[in-house]
Amino acid sequence: MATPVYFGVRHLSPAAAHHVRLELDRAQPDVVLIEGPSDLNEQMQWLCHAQTKLPVAILAYTQKAPVRTILYPFAVYSPEYQAILWAHEHKVPCQFMDLPSDVFLAFREAEEARADEETEDTEAAAEEVQGRTTEQVYADLEMLLGESHDTFWERNFEQLTENYQQAAAAFGQELRQSAEDSGQRTAENQVREAYMKRVIVQAQEKGQVFCVCGAFHVSGLQVCEPMTDAEVKKLPRVTANTTLMPYSYYRLSQRSGYGAGNQAPAYFELLWDAISQGDFSQATYQYLTRLAGEQRKQGQLTSSAEVIEAVRLAQALAMLRNGCYPTLQDLRDAAVTCMGHGNFAEISVSTASIEIGTKIGALPDGVSRTSIQDDFYRQMKELRLEKYQSVQAQQLDLDLRENLRVKSEKSAFLDLNRSFFLHRLRVLGVHFGTPMQSRQTSANWGEYWSLCWVPETEIELVEAALLGETVETAVAFALKERADKCTDISQAAEVFQDAFLCGIPAAADHALKALQMLSVDTAAAEAVSQTAVHLSNVIRYGDLRKFPTKTLIPLLSQLYLRACLTMEEACNCDDAASVQIMDSIERMNQVQRNHDFLEESRWVDVLTQIAERDDLNTKCSGFAMATLIERGLVEEKQLATEVSLRLSKGIPADLAAGWFEGLAKKNRYSLIMRLSLWRELDRYLADLDDTEFKRALVFLRRAFADFSANEKSDIAENLGEIWGTQPEQAAEMLMDPTTEAEQELLQGLDDFDFGDI
């Protein structure tokens, strides 16, 4: 029986991928074994499919919540992928040889449970790890060499032209001997190697075996005993599924947190191309010329001379650092010096594009997926959203109106169906589309989205598979669960509006029933107003989204009546609660203005009562007055009378300033134009003694804090006119920076004695 060939690699290493193919050509094995979960063999056919574009990843996930996942990504320069591709091209049997994914997921589950226990006994957890871990060995190596582990590996291994297999195996063995990982990690490695050895021994019956595995495992596989049948039966397992998914270079980069990734996946593809061509210098030329091109796209002037000098400097740096060819660090140092003029910030955007890239993989139709993934990609194609499957955010503007210039109904409502689809993904927590603020002021047919695809999108889709077989059924189930858990009417109304935006009438009906049941109980003004806004939006945009709204009108009318009956009493609150009450007043005011069937006079009476009463929170009273002014229901004389009452000498400073603060919450330009208001405010402040003035000044500073510079300048001009000076001169004086004496006085207000306020 022939001795197996053990080829140790570093994941995502172009040199390893190149030398693996060379050694496979030399060995001509009968079986190829790859480090990877042994239950994922059926996915290999898709990895070799002509329409598959890397990077892609195999995803294994549990079938029960909480969903746990493990990923096995592949790039074109992954040595495992190149070994699989070689076996496919030469029609040699190929399979994964590591523990099945359901065992790995069971390990993950046990590890999380163990972590929870260790938080209760941190000392015992700390004692478990002795000596130096693998990570600490890498850290020590970086300190000794003065460069990162990635640079060390690239300089000493990626540039090897021969004896790569022996060098990688020696490095893995030394690393294994130098590191003393935790007992749990060591035990897991031993279990994995015993299982892999079992698969290797079984494969030897077919002839010469070629094993591609991490260099760390080579020495372990050579000496360990294969796992027995009894030991295999004892392995923990969980119910799991697997699927293949597109991946991205950004996710492969270390910046995304993937442990086995590299810092520059796009650069390593350049290196792979250069190694495949047998000319390492091509990586240097390609990196620096493409970087210059990116700089020019960014509007930076980068000359050919700077590129030539950068090439020469990179080559010189490589020689000084005992390298054969420039590494990525050499190239970046040269680029900073020659193109960035010594400042990395000048080339940071371009280097991210060249080193990490924006490449996203793609899979052929029919690839093994969950049903919800199939439904997602089917709709992406039908709704013509495939071009937005990019890691670069793109804006999508939707016109929800029927397009009368097309013949088919499908095309006529394309944007509306896009909106339904994107809202459904939003409700599911699938981060593909993010709603943007509307740019319309007097119309409602426009909807604006920012679309960006990341690998997490696929994982979130897989997690949503627990809720339903398709996107729509999963959303319907999610909305039903949310509706059943609602404890107040505003929550139920939010679910109802989501169902409306998703275009799922059945879910909307269920949420509406929950809302009606909860509306029987007394609700706070904030909950009532929030609910009214949600229902109002549905009624306003119902026709646009082909949604029946007649049954909502009586419910909104009922909530409107409740708000009118309770809002006045709700204003009997403290300053902390006044913020929510003012928001509630604003919501109900807008709701009434949006619907003619809501009796305007009833709401105006409520606002008038709140504005006139002096036993309510003064901020709320001031805000009610501002709302009446906005409606054009307050004359100049009436406002002057109210101001004189609210800002009279007998009124405490905090109450007077609080009323003014509420008044100034809206319609500021309208207030600025009313000279009588500022005349009364000036009179009020002039009549105060020093102590009262300081108290009033504290609250007025807060009231004017949100005013813009232009608004303050206009107010200063009003005061100049009141004082009989030139308005422009008064504005200039009042807007000048404060003197040291004024600053000292203002700082003293922070320690002012407010008594029982």
C-alpha cells in the first residue's frame, strides 16, 4: 500500500495553489482528499461548474434557532479549490476528509455553552491555557522580525519556486511544537486528525492518496491513529443543512473578521496570475499601474514617472529586506513615498480598491440552495435587481405609480413590486436594501433605496428559512409573530404598516385585529398619536399600493376622538414628559391636516384650550400656541396679549421661559416677523431684577439653542429696531463673540441656585 502524499498549505495561498497543481501533475494520484467537512462532497460539482465565478463559500447551518453557521470560502487561488479543479479535469475521485459539518456545529454549540460556564469561573478558564498559543507564537515572530506575519509568509513562502511542500510542512511542524493551545483546542485538533486519518486509510484501498491539508496538521496526520467505528458513533451531532453561496473579496479580507482570510484578496489574485505566468515581477507592475489608474479616477495627478520610481523603490526595498521580489508591504511603502508623497491618506482609497477589491462570486442556476434562497434569486431576476448585487452601494429610485407606457401589467407595476420585495427583506432583517429619506415635499409616489449586497445577506436569508419556504411566507409568519407579541396599539400599528408596505393583506388583517383588541384599553397620548400616524400613512398611500383602506377610516376617527379627549389632560406633566407630549401634539396635528374626514374644529378647540390654560405645562401651552399660529388662527393682537400675560413680572422665570421655548419649537420665521413678540420679551427682561434676570437667562439660552445663525441675526435686527438703533448695527453687536467678562458671567450660570426647580 503506497504511502499517502501529505501536502501542507496555507489557506488562500497563491503559491500553495500553484505548487499543489505541480505536485499533483507529478504524483498522478488515484484519489485526492481535501481538508473540509466530509458531508459537503456534493457541493464539489458546483465549485467546478463552468458558470461558477469565485469567490464562493459553502455554508453549513443548524435547522433550529438560534441558527449557528460555519463557512468554508474558496477563491481562485485557494489550494483546496485548485486541487478539486485538478481532480475534476483529470477525472480523479476527490472528496473532503474532515469531520462532518454537523459535528463542527455541535462543537460550536458546546463551545458556546462552555463559554457561558467559564464566565462564572474565569480563574479556572485562565488556568486551562498554558504556554504560548498559536496566536502568541505569531505575535512573537512579528516582534522578532519587525514585520507582520503576512509579510513574513509572502516573502519566505509565496516567492518559493521549489521545495514549497517541504518548507510548509517544516513551518507547520515548528509552529505545532512551539504553541501550546488550550486543552479544548488541542483536543479538537486531535479528534479532527484522527477522523481525517480514518478517511485516508479507507481511501488507500483505491490506490495512491494525495492529501491537501493545513500545514499545521501534516505532522499530526503522519503519526496519529485512525478513528475507530465506536469513536465515530460517539461524535456529537446536530441537525444541519448545507448550501453554496456567493462570497466577496471584502469578506475574505481580514478587515471583515474572517480568521483564515488575508489582508488583500484582490492583490493575491494578481500574485496568483503572476505565479501562473511564471513571472513574479508582473505582480509588482500590475499593482502599481492599477493603483495609479485608481488614483487618476479619484482625481489625483499620478504620472508615469511616479509609477516607474515606485517600481524601482519597491524592488530596492525587497533587496534590502532579503527578498527576491517586492511583497505587498514593499509595494505599499513605495506607493506611499512616490504616489502619496509620504502620506498614506492620499492613496488609502485606491489601495483598498486594488488590495481588497469589490469582486463578488456568482453561482449557476440550479445550484443547491434552500427554497427561500431560490425564491430570492428568482425575484432578483424578475425584478431586474441583479445589477445591484454589488458590495458598492447603489441608489435605486422607485416610481410607485402605474407605468402607462408599457404593455404588460408586470412591467407597469415593476417599481411597486420592487418596493414590496425590498420591504419584505427589510422586515426579515436581510440587509440588502436600506430606505432613504424621501426627496419629495408634495408628492408620495417616490421611494428611494440604497442597495448593497454582502455575504451576510445570504446568511440572513438562510436564517429566514426557518420562518417559511419563500420570502413572502417567511415575512407573513414574522409579521404574525410580531402582531401576537404586541402589548400596545402603537406596536400593532407598526406591524400593520409593515404588512401594508410589504403588500401582504392577510398579515395586515391579522395585525389590524390585534390593534383593535388593544385599542379597547386606555392608551397614552404618545401611543395613540403614533398609531394614528401609521394608519394615516396607510390611508394616504393605500390607492398607490393597491390596498383597500375603507375599514381603516372608522378606526382612525376613533383614535382621533380619543386624542382630542385626552390630549389636554396629558399636558399636565413635568418638563421631562413634555417632549413626548409635544411630539404627540405635532403628530395628531399633521394627521388631522392630512384627512378631511377628521373634524378640524374639534382639534382646534383642543389646541386653544391647551394654549390658554396656565395650569398646564408651559412648554406644551407654548407649543399649542405655535401650532395655532401655523394654522393661521392667531392674530397679532391676540399673540401680543398672550405674550404679555405669559411674560409678565409675576410669572416665575422658568415658567415664562418654558412657555417661550415651546412657542419657539416651530414657525420661527413667522415668529421673527411679529415685532410685538420681541417687544414684549424685551420689556419682560428689562423689568426683571438681577437675580430674576439670571434665572430667566438660563432658560432662554436653552430656548434659543436650536436657532440658526441667520435666525439669531434676524432677531437681533428686530431688537435693534425696538431699541431705536440701526438694525444691522444691533445685529452685528449682538452676534459678536462674547467678551471675557461675558463669558465669566455665562459660566457662572452653570452653578446658579435653582432652589426647588
